[in-house]
Amino acid sequence: MRSSLVRVGLAGSATALLLTALPTALASWASATPTSDPPAVDCAPVLAAPTLDAAFDAAARSADVPADVLKAVSYMQSRWEGHDGQASNDGGYGMFNLRSSTTAVPDAVGKGSDGDGRTTSQLERASDLTGLDVPTVRSDDRANLCAAAALTSSYADGLDAGAPVDEWSGAIAQFGSAATFTRQVLTTLRTGQSRVTSSGEAVTLEADPSIEVPDTTTSDPETDCPVDLGCEWIPAGYAKGNPTDPDSTGNYGNHDKADRTGPGGPKIKYIVIHDTETAYDPTIRLVTDPTYLAWNYTIRSSDGHIANHLDPKDVGWHAGNWYVNAHSIGIEHEGWAGSAGWFTEAMYEQSAKLVRYLAEEHDIPLDRAHIIGHDQVPGITAGATRSVHWDPGPYWDWEHYFDLIDAPIGQSARNTAAVKAGDVVEVRSGYAGNVNPVTGCQQASPGSGDCVVGQGTNYVVARQAPSADAPLAKDPGWKPDGSAGTTYASDISARIQSGHKLVVAEVRDGWLGVWWAGSLVWIENPAAKPVVLRTTAKTVTVTSPTTAAPIFGRAYPEPEAYAPYAIPVQAIAPLEYTLGVGQSYAVSDDDVETDYYYAKTFDGSIPDDRTVVKGQLEYYQLWYAHKQVFVKAGDVTLTDPGKRAVIPTRLPRITGGPKVGATLTVSNGSWSREVHGFGYTWLVGGRKVADATSYTYTLKPSDAGKRVVAVVSVDDPTLHPMIAPSLPTGKVKH
């Protein structure tokens, strides 16, 4: 979200809000919960259990509670991850997110009460019930499990493990603080789950189709949400900066009025995933503040509760790029970009249901080019890229998220090492077992805590050469000084996330050379554990044989489009990036909206205010570096894998040279560039040179006296490679 936010604990006002969300029957049950502690629970068998799965059974026996209930609650809180004792967004710890807060609140929101009416934290109460000290309950997974089992028993006095699951609903609610959480846990019990944790522990929760899930919570009627998602309407602040200003003032906040769901536009094409960099309550205070910024939704970590702030027709100020703002919906998730905890299962599931609904409603493609992270939003002009935010960070599990959206990355395709030059591949790195070194988490994202060694990540690493010892790839937008990428938490220079599509330029000994940020970089793709799958996509190459094409962060109209309006012409300003000669990138959208939304006053009263300027200039959206960027269609040649090559009527030719130091260029004669797998191979003295896929080749002293030819080919078995004639003089001169 925004680096200026500070970490603040949950305020008492939120707990009152949570209490109102609970059913009346649950509140009545909670008021009857006894205040005396039950007998202590023996945790020795739990701590000694050989596996985490066995520890769940041991905890259930010790506390006389259902093991499946414990598994389902923990899965929704953490997916059975303990996070090495780091605190969650709302101050909880361990697999069960046991709270440390001692704020005096009713039992119905999940806090225990001692005999004299004073509240105690879940951690303190669990310590009293088990005899385990609080630091151990915070940091040890099995201790946290036993503590949660003891708490579950205390929340359901009079029940035993044989009681029907629906009778445990009150105890379940104590861990999630909202009726939505109870429903999610019961749904998990009904469907089952199985997972291997980041520490290698396999846990299985068998499905129980007999579990009855109660009617879902109804969303507020003002929200743009599925009716059964329980969304709450908390409107963003829209007001003049000074109440005495005229209605035509430009001093207002914190979003703009528009007609994005009607004929006026602009069209909604993206959903941007953010994290808040603070807790839920401060986030809500910010989005309702007219002097701050607005986004569409905020999702709470502990239970996935959703607050809706904007009508979808209006434009929020959340992405740092006005073009993207105008065409996107922004969803903030309570969390920190440098921390894997706590993007809870409750949060993932609620967010995925919301995204699936919004994508269907607004016809948004369910892919990683349109459901994007804030880190994929490009800068707006040269020099701005390094200021773009990097949330939701390396620990957001994109693969699991898209599974929940019902649009798995790669669908049913398998990862493979059987890849060749010219192929388009999609990265699917895995998560829990995909460990990459990350440093500086707390420094880059204050509140995240230290980076967790061994934590799964959502990307593969790009290097400057096909070697595990080679420097990380460069990104001239992120690091204009030309330095290599690093492992620092916010450094996205060399991170290729799951779902990203790439064009393969070369394959070498388990490494793939791919185009990235204007350079050839390398990702390891071993046969034993490949990280890519073959896919299809249109691709682009620069049309000019000698000049790179500029890259843009906005698809703004040509100047002539503004002529009918009293609207200033917006500059079409390139970024730091270019699409180099001989390079190829996958197209993520070839139907780009070319427009600029003009909104400058509080009431829309100045001439042509709240108008969309639509242009004729055509752009393509590309997978480029870590971002989604734009290139002018007139600067590039589009290759469609669905089209066949045409037989040439004129041979390719070489121009330039023939002296050492000169640059040769091969042109493709009358070959159609709208072919799949169009490639060039330079041969010097009969041997292939290193930069074999480039349109150009610079003659070296060692080439003197040798014959130079270029082989031009397409990936079509019906066509033969064409050899460009050698240099006019035959051989290279000094």
C-alpha cells in the first residue's frame, strides 16, 4: 500500500463492529461461557508427537476436543504454518493466531476472562491451562497446537470430542471474531484439505460431507459483492479539502467520480492486489479520510471480512498510475509485503471469491496480466519506475490464489524441460518448496519482522549468465545505475513470478535464455524439477532492423484526439525501457484501451470534466520485466501462433560491413513476420556465434578473413531455412 503507514494495533472500535457481525444466538452462548479455568491439559504427548498430523490427534485426546475441528481452525488461520514465532497483523502467534491483546472486550470476540472479570489474552489463558510459558506457545508449533486445543475446550465447557460439530461453532468463532470465519471453518470440515507445510510436515483433514454449513452472511445492499460474502459498506471519503471552497474546486479527495460501468467509461480491465502495510483499523480510518486515498475493498486477515469503499463506477487513487487507476479495481489486504504471515487462508478464500465475482461482472480476464500485484504496475514516465510499490511482495502465493479463483496458473499443462528457442513459456515456480533467499524484510517493510529462513516464495530468479554463481539480472527501471539485482525484499529486478510469460531465445544445459527488461537473462529449468510450462501467446519484435522501440507505462491517445475538447494534451512519455532489436516479448493484451480520463473538479463542472478522451493510436500490452507495459503497435511486428508462415518470394539479405567493427543486419526478405518461431542464426566461418538469435551481429577481429552468413528460419516443418547471401566481398576485412 503506502510506505507512510505505520503499524498500529487493533482499536476497541473494531471489536464492537465484530460483535455486531455475530449471530444473536452466538452472542447469547458466549455470555454464558463460564469464567473459571478448566483442569490443565497435559501437553507432553503433543510435544512428543513424531509428526504434526499425529500432534493434532494427541492434542485432541489431551483436551477432549475433535481433531478435525482443530485442523480446520488452524488451516483457516495459517494453512498449518507457524511463522517461526512472528506476530500476525492483529498481534496473534502461531498456527492458531493466538492473540496477545489484553483489551477488555466481550467473550464473544474471542478473549478469555479470569475469575474477577478482568480479561486475559489468549496466550496468557492458554499458558494457564497448559502450564506452558507464553514464549513457547508463541514460537513452538506443537505448543501452540496444544494451547489452542486447551482454549477450544475452555470455550465449549460441557462438550467432549464426541459432540456434533455444529455444537462447536461457538468455540470456533472465538478464533476468528466473525460469523464468516465460522462458516469458512465448517466449509473446510465439509470439503477437507491436505497440504505439506514449508517445514515439510504433511497434514490431512479428511472431508466430511455430513457437515452442514449454515446460511451465509448477507452482504450490505450498497456493496458490489456476492450477496453471500458478508461484505460491509464503509464508504470512502469524498469531500472538498476546504468546506468553504466552491463546488468547482480542484481541492478534494479521495477519489474521482466516473461512469466506468456505463457508456461513459473508462472500462474496467484490471484488479490490483495490494497489501496495507498496517493493521485493518488504521486502514479503514485512512480510506474514509477525504485527505488521503481511496481503493475499492479492504480485506481483514484474521477472518477475511471484506469492507467495500467505492461504487465500481468511480475511480480510486491506489495504483500510483492514473491510467491503471482509471481502468482498475484496487483490493487492499491486511498485511505487510515482507512477511508471509499473515496472508491467511480465510483472507485468500474471501479475496478469491470476490475477484472471481468482479472478473465475471466486468469481463476481466482471469490471468496474471489482468489480476496483477501493485508491483506489476508500471511507472508513468522515465525515472518513476523505481518509486512504484512492490506489494504484495515475494510471499503472496499467486498459484494458490489462482487455484481458489478457479483459474489455475498453467491449467492442466505440466512443467517441462522440453523447451526450445522460440517457444513461449509460463513460469510456475511452486511456493512452499520454492525457497529463495530474501533479505531486509523489516527494513523494506517496517512491521514485517525479520525474513524467515526457508520460507517459500512466488518467483524464480533471473541471472545474467547460465550459472548459479552469475549475478542477478538487471532492471534499468528499478536500478537506473545499471547495478545487478539483489535479494533485498523490495528489489524486484530479477524476480519472475508465477504466471509470467516469456519468450525463449536460447536453451543451454538446463538453463533458459529469455528476454527480460531489455536483456537476455537466464533462469534455471532443470529436468528433475522444471519451473516452466509451454504455452501460447502472441509475441512482438521491433519492426526496425536497427532501432529499438520505446516502452510506455500508459496507453494514452495521440494529440489529435484531444482536439474536440478543452482538455490539455497528455504527453506520450516513454519509460526507461526499450524493446531491443532481435528481442521478443509475449503479448498479454492486444486489445488495449487507448484513452485518458479527465477529472479535475469536485462537482465535474468545468468544461469537459469527467470526460474520456479516446484515441486511434494502437498499443499492445506486454509481459516485460516485472511489469505490465505498453508498446505502440506501429513500432513492432506481431506474431500470432495461430497463423502460418508464407513462402518467401525474395531471399533474406545482409547489409553492413564488411570491415571488422562494423555491425551487420539481416533482413527477412518477404517472409511474413506474423509467424511462429521466426529466428536468425549467424554463422562465421561455418560456426554458430554466441548471439545467434539477434537480427544484428558486430564483426570481431577474430572474424577477419571468414565468410559470414545468416540462416533465417521459422518453426514450421513444411518450410526450409533460408540462407542470406554472404557479404558482397565474400569475406570480412580488417
